[in-house]
Amino acid sequence: MKRRKPQRKPPRKPRAKAPVPAPATGSDADPLADAQIRPLLERYCGLAGVKQAARGPDHSELSLPPPERPFFRDRAALRVAFSLDALERDPDAEIAVLGSPFLSQLIEAIRARASRLSLGLIAPPGVARDPEDVELTIPVRDGTAKRGETRRAVHPVGRLVARVVLRAGAGVEEAVVESDVFDLSAGAKVGDDLAGAFRDLEAGRVDPAKPSVAGDAAPIPAREPADVLRLLLGHLQEKSAERVAARRAVAEKDLALELARLDRYFETILKEQTDPESLGTVTALAERRRAEEIRRSEVKAVVHPLQLIEASALIERVEWRLESTRGRRATFSAQCSLSGAADWIMACPQCGAPPATLVVCRHEGGHCSCEACSHRCSVCAEDFCAEHGIGQCRVDGQPACDEHVRVCPSCRLQHCTAHAGVCAEDGHAACTACLAPCGSCGRVICNRHAEQSHAEAPKGSRRLCAACLRYCEGGTSEPVGVDEVVQCATCSKSVCTVHRAECVVDGEAHCSRHLHRTDESRRLVCGRHRAGCALEPAAIFASDEVGACASCGKLVCADHAALCIEDGLRHCVTHLEPLHDATGSYACAAHRKQCHVDGHAFSLKGAKDCPVCGKGACTEHRVPCAYCGRHVCTADLSRESRRCATCTRLEAIAPPELPAEVVTAARSVTRRAPKPSRAWRIARDRSHLVVEVDLGLRRRAVFTVRHGESVPDSVVKHSLLGSKQRR
């Protein structure tokens, strides 16, 4: 059985897609979206691979690929409404209006994924322009121009789409704006014919030309990205000037109303205040609130570049060779687009504006610029463009070319070589505005190596170099000159003559750290001559304000010390007592006696020891004993008998037991040897032996003998007729 050969199936015809309904121009729907948002969304979908399905003339659904989902809160699909009717039909849809979250997400996605859009080559109409018709009518300053070659080139052209946010007060205005079409190499705005061809290519109404159409035309590179961005943003600023002015007018009107309200509010509060401090506080608060409101009402414009749309165009170029009188050469060209019947464009290579005069730059690059973009060097008198020099010297404000420009290391500003000097500190160059002589030594130094002394310095405010600079330790470490200071006698640091202070003890200058003011006399003393009182440790005294106590050797001040009336030496109050019998006088422990009856201190002459108890007693508290005749203290005297304590306790003793000194003293009293028949009584106290002897006929003799002596110290004889003291 023969097998049949498998026949190839005819390919299936692709199913025709339903045509996307175009937005109805005469629809009753009220569009809210800006006219630029929908084309921007469509271009983004085409570049990022986002599927866009139309659900109506003002309603679309987006299917996002995984790389694009993070920009739209990780959603795989979302629906977009372009009018209120579409939003009412689908409340879950995102509204595409200025300021909406969807537009912010779309802008972030565009800025991250589609910052440039290249359209290709704009097809020329095939009509050639005669380059012989153009002549250079622009004069060349200090130079001549000769016609050069004529050739075709491919120039990049494009425009910028940006988001502009205007903020003023509580109002925020947002818009998506587009610049005009510019020649990105020449920096000039293209003609209307080329701009129209660019828009047709961008809208897809025409296809880009093949690269072979350009033939051997050389491509001209675009300017630096920063230069292109500056050029296009400047144009956007001009286009938004009217919108900014309108926003500023509204902000000024709202500001006037708000300031008037604030004035009325604070005026009522100020009327209630009577305290000057409260008035100052409320006034300061009112001024701060006014300043905040004025700052908040300032118009601020923020431009976010979204997309640079660019294409290539065939340009007819006619070049001229320029040469200055100094032999500098440059090339200037006129351009004319082959896409349409545009006029020849002669633009400044720097700013893109039509030049009134051409100036050849001295730089070796061989280029020129207009008179507004060039300067004449004040040093070499040659012309240069804005890119190869500075417009103002930091010193005199005159221009200088890059060969004669220096950067001052002191102020970090540019200056010309005519105003350059040398700093004497380390020999580096600096501008003359930063150089000046030192006020002390006269050396020329720059601002970086100099310091200005304060106006309150001894010699006023002066410029000082590092060698002559000192910091005063007597004040707040302010800078002063070396000729304005002296050395601290303690630490050898510098102290100026204004803040100089001397120790009252040694008379030498010291810094503030080593000088202290005494608490009592308020005098300044250094650390070496600072002393303390042993009885007042926290107080500060000078060394000549304290002295050593003659009793204990500790240092004490005058408030806690005095002179002893007896020896004239200095003693602390711990070892001194005021004398009761000498007002205003003091005595130390060795030269005073204390009355044990009243506790007062007395001089050695004002108090004596009691013979009974041996304790000191003053004259007021010493009275004579009526029996032995001695002066004893009142504490040892009986008030009833007027006898001392020793006389009241006399005890009988046999004559053979009498001490030898008593027998000897008795012979002196009785003038004979004691009779054994006589009665004897005796008592001992602190200083004496008190002896009573019976003389007969009711007569008695009482005498006292000091210990260790045999001579009676006192003798009193008692009889019926009375008592009589013999000694």
C-alpha cells in the first residue's frame, strides 16, 4: 500500500484587526487632557512596547510589559480616560490631565526609557539651490573674509518636549510644552519649510529617506549635550514667559490680600500688649510671618526635560575663510536647507543668533563668533569667544583670554595675569585683590594666609601674616599682632596689652587662665601666689593675705587670725580667745587663763589659779577665805561659813605625825617649838597644807604651807576678839 505524500497546508491568512476608532472631532465629550498628553502617550507606547487598545474615542486600555510595570505601581494593565464622560463610564480608569498621578507616572517612565527619539533623514524635495546667490554681507572685525568651498552636509535637527511646573503660593500650574525645531549643530532655529517637514516625519505622514540619499554629504555633529539643553531650555523659557507673567500677577494679588490680613491680625494683638518685651516679641513674629508669606508667593518654575526628538536634514553650506590682522584664522558658513524654499541662515556659531559683526577667536580651533559672544583681552588686546576666556577679571572687571587667565588659590576666582602677584608666605601666585602687606612686618600675603585682627585690638584692626599672628589668651583668643603681646609668666603664652593683667604679688603679666581674683580683696593673683585659708578652704586669697598660725602652723587669712596680746605672734581663731579683761584683745592658749566659774578667758594677770582646786579664776570670782586668809574661787567657798573647802575638812593629827615642814613653819608662827599638849588639825589641797594649831585660851592660829616649802605662806590668828591676818 502506497503512502501518500503529506501535502503542505497553505498558510492561514492573518485575521484582519479591527480598526482603531479615531477620536471624533465633533464629539460631545468634554476633553480634559492637554493636547500634548495623548500624542506623548502614543509615542511612549510605541517605543516601550505597550499595547494600547481603544475602548472608545476618549477611552483606552494599556497592557504593560514587565519592564514598564514598576512605573505604574506594578500593574499589568490600566485604563485611561481622556474626558469626564469616559471617567463616568469607567470610574476605575485613570484620568489623563495635568497634575494627575497617571501623568506623573508616565513622565517618570518616559524620562527613564525614552529620553531621545530619532526619526531618521528628512527627504529633500530634489530642488537644488544655487550657492552663488549668497554673499557674506556681515563685516569682520579687524579682519577679512574670502569665499571658500561649497558643499552639502547632514545636520541634526530636533526639538525638546518638557514638563513645566509653576509654583506660587498655594497655586501650582503644570504644562507640557514643546520647543521649536532647531539646527542642533548651528544652534539656530530652522525655517518653516524644514520645520513642517520635520513635523510630517514625526507624525508619520511621510517616511524617512534612505541614508543613500545623502550621498557623500559629511555628517556635522551636534553640539555638546549641555549646550543643546541650554539652548532649547532658553527657548522654552521665552515661550513660557507669558504664562509665568500671568502666574506672577495672580500671586502678587493674592500676596497683597494675605499681607493685609496679617497686618490687621497683628495690629489687634499689638493693641492688647503693654509690656515692651511683649511688643518686641509680637513685632518680630509679624515680620517673620510677612517674610515667610513673601517667600512663599515667589514664582518658581521647574523644567523637567522629557524627550528630545531629532532627525537629520540635508543642508547646503557655503563657507568663508576669515583671517584677522594678527593672523588668526577661522571658518564661517551659511546654511540653507534642501527641504523647501528656505532662505540662507547665517547664525553665530556660539549663540545661534544672526551676527551683526563677526569676530575671529584667537584660539587655535579656528572658529569665530558674533560680537555679543566675544571679548577683547585686556592683556594682549586679542579677540576671543566666550568659551576661551573670561568676561570679567576678578580685580578690574575687564575681559581676558584663556592664555592670560589664572585662578586665584585664595578666593578661587578667575583673574588676568596683569593683576597677578606672589604671596610671601609660600611663594604661590594670587590676584592683587587678595594680596596686601602685613600690618606688623610689611610682607605681602594673600587672604588665605592672613587674618584680620579685631577693631578692639591694641593697635586696631590690622592684616597679619602667620609669623606675626598671635592669639590673646587674656580675652577670647582673638587674633593680635606679635608687637601687641607679652608672654605669660606662667605658661609663656601670648596676652595682649589690652587684656594684660599683673599679679599683685610678683607684678608680672599673666594670661587669664593663670590669674584668679581673690574673694575678699578682689585682687588678681597668679597660680603660684594663690593661697587658701585653712578655715575657709573654698575661698581664694593672695599669698600675702594669709600667714602661718604660731600655734599649729596652718595658713589662715586675716579674718580668721589675730595677734596674741602677750607674744605679738599671729594665731588662728582656733587657738585664740578674746580676753574679758582687755576688750578687743586676744591671747593664745599659752598666754591666757580661763575662769572656770564663768568660762571667760583672761590675761595672765587677770586670772589666777585657785589654791584649793588649782583652776583659774578671775578677780571677780576670787574671794578671801575667812579662816585661812587665802583667795579662793567662789566655787570652793562656803557661803554660810565663808570658809574654803580645805578649811571645812581639817582633821586632827597627833604632834608626832606632823610633817617636818609643818613643824618648821609652826616655829615661825608660834616662835617656839610646838607643845605636845596642843591640838593640831591639818588638811591638804591642790597647792597648800592648811594647819590649825590651838594656842590656848580659845586662841587658834591657822597657817598655810606650800607643798615642798617650810615657810608659812599665810598666817591668820583667831581669838574671841576676832581674826587677824599676820601674813
